[in-house]
Amino acid sequence: MCVLVDRETGEILRTWDYKQELTPGDGAGVSYTDEDWFHNNAVWYDKNTNSLTFSGRHVDAMTNIDYDTGKLNWIIGDPNNWSEEKQKYFFKPVGNNFEWQYEQHACVITPNGDVMCFDNHHNDTKYPEEALPAYKSFSRGVRYRIDTNKMEIEQVWSYGKERGADFFSPYICNVIYYNEGHYLVHSGGIAYTKDGAPSDALGPFAIMAGGYQKSITTEVYEDKKLYELKVDGNFYRAKKLPLYCDGINLELGEGKILGKNRVYAEMETEIPAEDCGETLPEFCNAVVTDQFDMFMFEAKFVKGDLVMLQLEKGDEVHRYYISTTATPNKAMCVGTFIDTDDRQTRTIITKEGLSGKFNLTVIINDKKYQTGVEIEC
């Protein structure tokens, strides 16, 4: 969903639910998962058309909806693997040297209505069996011109493909439109194996395997490099800032908590379990981080175990399911937080809707364990 928040009060003013116009699984790309079916990594409001454009990495598409009605206007991307129902929203390519984008980031609408993005061009296809290896891949900034009357699309500019695999970032990155012909293209997710070959594994996994990372940020004008910055490491986005900020007064003070957390979803089903009178096994290596509005429970479990976290206060019990099923990591935007041990779980529970002091217990299969931790809400 896209959520519009009042930055002064924290109040949610409006939401747009992608499922109103899109169906999970429709248009699935190579990195699609059931848990992360769209993977929205950017949003752009265009006042000229009063519309919102979303970048959906896992469907290899930029989708545009009407701001007021939420109705789908168009889709830019490879139409393969999309349902017949959605084909009318796609554009027909015209002109020379046209290529679709894949797993793009940072959608931008230019003043004349063109559509730009960073085309990661990860896989170069919507079908796993046809995916290109990293050493044959490229990434680029790209600009498309669309005609919504004829439903035609033309590629009018790109930068990066000519640099080949050395400019290839399978994830993150961005482009910025400064003026006609003047852009920033940030390839921030470049990774290599320990042998120096372009890595098929995304940045965090490349590091885990002994490889290394790089970012290249290029400012171009009329297809000529004005400036280029190469940095060790992967960085999501880049933005050029002025050296001096005349007329800007930044006032610092105490932070304010605005709005409210949502009530965390509970499990209604009770799991029959005997209180074994023991504390959670040392193997779990459990850690609780308690904050005023939420708490985080980190622990290690055997894959496939049935695990339930519980807050207990007399007869009042709140139950929270903890999944121990291995899930693929197809999106590395939060790569810093990926554990090297896939048995490690991280569960965050908001305190919204809870009141009082609760004992924290954990059910593993058919046994309930004590933690000795008390959560105050």
C-alpha cells in the first residue's frame, strides 16, 4: 500500500491499496516471492496529470494510477507473464534501440511527461531459465517517452549499458533529473566475488562469501561525464548537495512522536502446550529489546518447529506466531540486517492496544517455556 501521512500530526490521510488494481503473481519477475509480490521501491507524484507512479521491482514494472480514483492508467515494462486482462495497459515500443527495464528503481516523471528510472536490468527476462549471469549484464539510467493516446513508448535516452558488467547493480540505485540532458546516474549496488568477477549474488551475500562491493555515481550532461565518484561499498541512493545552504535555517530540538503504531496481528488459535516449568533453552540465544511503544524478540529455532510467542497477564493471553520456515532473500535493501544463520528469527510486536504488565512465554511444538521477562505496556 501507499500511505499519505500528515507530517505535522502523524495522521494517515489516505491509502492506496495496490491489490485494488493489481493481482499478486500477475507479471511476476524472477525475484518475485509470495511475501514480496510487488516490492515498491519508489513513488512519484506528477501534478500535471494528478497521478502517482510506483516502481515495482518484483514485477519489473512502473505502474501509474489516478491520484483521486486510484484507477490504473498505464504500466511500463515487459508485458510477458502478465494476464490478458492487463495487456491493454501496456505500451507498444516504437523507434530504434528500445529495451524494457528490469527490476528498476527510482521512477521519475520529467516536466514534459517522460518517464525515467534506474534500470538495474537484473536477469534481463521475466523467466528464471533465461536469466543472464552478472558478467553478461548491465545497468543504466533510461528515459522513455510515452503517448497515452496511441499507447506507444519510445526510448529517448540511456546511459550505462555501454559500460557493461562494471556498471551492473542488481539492486538499489537511482537517477536524478536536473534539466534537459543533465542527469545523475547512481549505480550503487555493484558487487564482485573474492576472485574479482562480477557477482551473481547480491551485495550482502557477496560480502559473506568473501567478495567486495563498489558504487559508481556519475553526473552526465549531453552524454558526457561531468563528474564521477567511485566508492567502496553499496549505497542505496545518491544526491548532490550544495556546498553552502544560504537562507536555510535548521532548528534542532526534541523529537516528537506523531501518530500511532498499528495493532500487531495476533493468532486466534490456541496451541495446546504443557508448561514444562523450564526457561527457554540456551540454544535459542534469546534477546528481548524493550522500548516504550514496541519490543523486539530475537531467537534461534530449528527450521520447521511450531513456535508461538505469548504475552500473559492472568487469563488474558496475546499470541503471536513466529515463522521458522526458510524464505528466500530476493530483496537486499535491508541487507545489513540479514543474519548469517538462517535459524535466527526477529519478531517486533507493537504495544498499541495492550495495557499492563505481561509475562513473556514461548511455545515450541508442544511445550511452553518461561523467559523470566516482563513486558510493560
